[in-house]
Amino acid sequence: GEGDGVDRIADWLDSQGVANYMVAVAGAIRAKGRNAKNEPWAIAIEEPLPDRRTVHRIVPISDRAISTAGDYRNFFEKDGKRYAHEIDPMTGAPVERNLGSVTVISDTAMVADGLDTALMVMGSERGAALAEAIGLPAYFIVRDGEQLRGFGSPAFQAGLDQSPQ
């Protein structure tokens, strides 16, 4: 998948001695070192809106991977309800939810890419509980009617508090 491809490129760059890079394939990103301004890479989490690209918040990343799964690019609506392209393995049905996107930070893009999808399928409550239980940095954007509300797991918040300046 996307995460595996990102990790393979990053591993090759590491083997070539590249000290600073940012590799992105679709929603999976891995960054090392610093950008041209000698700052951590600034990765945008988009608002989960199908019709436009708007930045929800910026996350500084260095020597980590980040991946976002969302329903805002791939979904269908039926009888006024929104269904995502992910299938709930417990029911075999498309996931219906108010969860717009989940962003996960991990050491590898493959892990981040797999976990963001898993948390997306679990939904905001179960997903947030799992992220907290295993100390996973995750950020959730939930639809509250027309409003968007974002919240991070304890590990996500802790990582922002101690990110390199």
C-alpha cells in the first residue's frame, strides 16, 4: 500500500545518506530531519470536506511518519446518510458515521497508514479509546452537524507539546 511505498523510498534515501527529506504518497508521509528553513516538516491535516481543500491544522513532523484516512474523498450518500468506502468487518456493511478523518503518527508510514484506517472503521469513540489505551498519537476530526470538531489523543497532544522548535 501507500505506507509501504513511502517506507521503501525513505529506506532508500536513508541508505544514500540523505539527512533531510519528506516523502508523500497519497495520504501517507514520512519525514526525516528538517526542511529548507531548518524547521520540522510542517504537515497539513485537511478539513474533511469533499468540495474544497482547507487546512484544519499544521503538525510539525521530524523523524516520524504521518498518515490520514478520511471519508471526504471516497463516500456515497443514500437516504441522507453518508457511507464511507471502508467496510465494518463486524457487520460487512459500509461504515456510517460522523467521523470525517483520522490522522496517525508513527515510526513508519506502513504502521500509520494501517492504523488510521483501523481507527476510521472503529469510529471516533472506540478509535479514541484504543489510541489512548495503546499510547498512539492520533487526531480525529468529527462532524457535528455543519461544524467540524478536532481532538487529539493524549499521546498526540504530548507530542505537540514537546516537538522540536
